[in-house]
Amino acid sequence: MDQNCFPTRRQSDPDAWIDLVFSAKAANGGVVRRAIGWVGNEVGHDRFVDEVRRRGYHLLVTQNQYIVVCNTGPVRMLF
């Protein structure tokens, strides 16, 4: 695998990355999914979790993905 696929350090502004993720059409009441490793490289896990919490959204973790439910209403896991 190409070592440059997942850089070890972010080269640009983490705030700009957060703005890009949460300005996507899917973030308007929908769902945003990002690889956990990629989030760690881009902004760090704590920064991402803090941002999801600040917005009042819901964060799920499955295997190697973060799943953000981009609404502030209740969420119920059915199975």
C-alpha cells in the first residue's frame, strides 16, 4: 500500500477540515461517515468528538468508521 494514502500529519488547518465535513450536504440532517484512522490524521479524535458534541449530534463507532447522525433529535438503535 502506498505510504502516502494516509499522511501521518495534517498539512492544512484542522478547522477548515471540520468546516468541510460539516458543510457537506449529508451533514444537513443526514449522516456523515469517516474512517477513524483518517479522522485521527486530519484533526485528532478528541477534536472530532468535541465538535460532534458541540453541535449536539450523535456519534456511533463501528469497526473502523465514525458515523455521525447530524441531527439533535433522539436516536434509537433498533438492532
